Amino acid sequence: MTESEEKAAFAQAMISANMNPLEAGQLVHPANFNRAAQIASMWHNDAEVKAMIAELKKAEIAESGKDDDDVYLEEKLKQAVESADTWRDRIRAIEIYAEVKGKKKKEAPSQNVTVLIPKVIAASDYSTDKEKWESDLLAQQRELQNVSRSKH
């Protein structure tokens, strides 16, 4: 493998390894840890490798439709979900992540509760005098009927 081919492989591995140079070196040379560490230390700041990484990212963005800001935001939200201290923080981070990804949870439809209140007519209690109670009740009913029939 020539040096330029090795640099190209390292640049691709850097993207795959989330910009971790040692892990990228191990992806390029899985059986030779010494060479993996050597290229990781030499090439993680190499201008040619950085240019290759930028070109690979541009191609990836063009293919996926995501720009650097989208990828960065997605990574930060994933980290927030994973590192949340409380379950409330984790749920909030998941909700924000879902909203950014366009998979926002649909709001539940509001439920209207209808309360029926029966209408009653108040009548005095004449439990001892039945005839008096009946006559008062009939008089009250007549008054109600007269009022309801009147055109006021």
C-alpha cells in the first residue's frame, strides 16, 4: 500500500471512527498496532489527510443531504440523551432529538368532558301537612306555567 493510499484509507477510517486517530489507525492496520499508532500520531493533523477528510465529508453530505451543522447537532443530542442525569432530562433530550429528526410525537387529541347537571325545582318541605304541601306545589306549578307562557 502506497503512502497516499494509506492516507486515503486513514482519512476514511477517521470519519468511521468519529475522528479518533488511534481507532482509525487500527482500522487501517488491524494486525499491526505499532503501525496503527504511528500513523495515528503522524497523520491526525496532516494537511493532506485533513483535506481528504473534508472532501469525504462533502461527498457524504451531498449523498445524505445533511450538512455539518445537522450532523453536529445530531451528535450533541445523542450525547445529551446518553449522559442525562435524570430520567426527565433524558426524556426531554429524546423529545428534542425526535423533533430535530422530524419524528415529533403527535399530540393526543384533546378530550372534552361533558358534565350533565339535571335541572330541579326547589319545593319547600311540608312533611307533616300533606294537603298543604300539595296545594303549595300546585300553586307553584301554576305560577311557573304562567310565567313560561307569558310573552315578556
